[in-house]
Amino acid sequence: MVDKQTPPEVDRAAASRKAVAARRARASLKRDIATRVVSPQEVLRRADTDSLSPAGTLRITDFLTALPAIGESKRERILAELGISNVKRLAGLGVRQRRALDTWLEGRFPEPRPRGARSRLIVLAGPTAVGKGTVATHIQEHHPEILLSVSATTRTPRPSEVDGQHYFFVDDAGFDDLIARGELLEYATVHNAHRYGTPRAPIDKALAEGRTVLLEIDLQGARQVREAAPDATLVFLLPPSWDELVQRLVGRGTEDDEERARRLRTARVELASQHEFDYRVVNADVAEAAREVVELAQASSRAS
């Protein structure tokens, strides 16, 4: 006699695969939280939107311990302080519990907030391999009204690169001279290798003409621009996930294992600095990310 309560073998296998996929998705989400690829507030918003999503089914205990510098003992103190049971999943939080958690997160992990009126100077920064150059090139090709600043660098040109178009290639003495004459808006040594800097004159000229200027630079440079031009619009480019960032870096094939590991350590530090920026854009699709950056540039242009 066939037991009608027992599902067919194919159903059990499908259910097992679905369960494994769900666990992997939650594990990936926890890596994204730990590396700050996604903000904890965004995870809560996803849980509210879809209770069956990886965010919605994530346990509150796993959520908290995925946050930087939160261990098990600290997690239990936080749960007691917020009045949340340790068996709750994010989608199952009550209104009061969600409000209390939101308040605690904002105090500990604040999200970026635009700082008043912004200028036509747009700074695009983000971690290694996130695709800053690809997004900037897409904007340059489709929005010629926006000036993409050309950086000076001490590294040697690659076979396809043209001096003055991709970079201004200079030697160390020439770079020192640019610094001494105050001709660089910002400059930094990148990946402990070569120096990069942004010539000031073309930017000043374009802004004076009423054009929007896009700088595609690293975190050090973005901080220097913020000091030199406090009204600049700072945009942080994020990968869709930490796993995707790793795959992009590996897929480039331009670094050995030791260099990739070093760059990923640097990426973690860079991701932790995104709260210093006015806006965040996720580069899951180059054209869409470019469109979002252009919209921010246009909004700044209208406001200035």
C-alpha cells in the first residue's frame, strides 16, 4: 500500500535543493552584511518587502552577529536591551521591535545622508574591481556633456592606452612637479604601487563653463576632494554582493593570489567608509548604474 502522506522521491529531492539554495542565499547575505556591501537597514527593508526572501528568513541572531564587531555575548545584550526574542526571524519582528532595532542601527551604522546643496563636481569612488572605470566610460560615451576628468599617473601605459585620453602619463619627477605647483586637486599612491592625481585646471575650466565634471577616483582621493571642495557630490559605487566582487577580481586575471588577497582586504576597509559619501549606487548592471549616477549629476546641476 502506498503511503499518500509521503511525497514522491522527486519532490523530496526538489525540496532538498530548495532548502540548500535558501541556506546558501542566507550565507551570502551574511557575508554582504559583514563586509558592508549591504547596509543592515537595507536588509530590514528587504525583509519587510518579502518575508520569504533571504533577508526575511534570516534569524535575528545571525543578522546581529554578521554585523562588524558583534559577538555572541554582545548580541545577547542587544537583544535583551531591544526586547527581541532570539528565535525571531527578521520578517517576524513586531512594529515596536522593528522601530527599536532601526534606532539602534542608525546610531551604530548610520546610512549616508546628502549634505545640503551639491555642486556640479561629481566624485565616483568605490572598492577595487567594483567597476568604477567601466561605469565612468559608459557615462563618457553616452553623455558627452559630462566631462570625465583624465588623471595623471606614474604607471606605464598599457598597450591600448593613449596619453592624454586615458591618462596623463608622467614619471615620478614630473608628478612631483605637479604637486609642487599645486596643479593637482587630489593625489594618492594606489595599491602601494603607483601615484595617481587629478589635474585641477581642466576641472576649474569646465565648472566655470557650467559643465558637470565626473571624477573616477579612489577613496583617498575622494576624501581629499571633499576637503578641497566641500560641496562636491560624492557617490559610492557598490557591488551587488561580496561574492560578485570576488568573482570580478578573480575574473580580471591581472593579479596573483597574494595581490588579490591584499586588494580584498583593502576593499573591506573601503566598503566600511561608504557612510562618508552622499549617495550609494549598486553596480549590478553597468548601464543602470551609469543612469543613476547621471541622474544624481543632473539633480546637482539643477540645484547649483
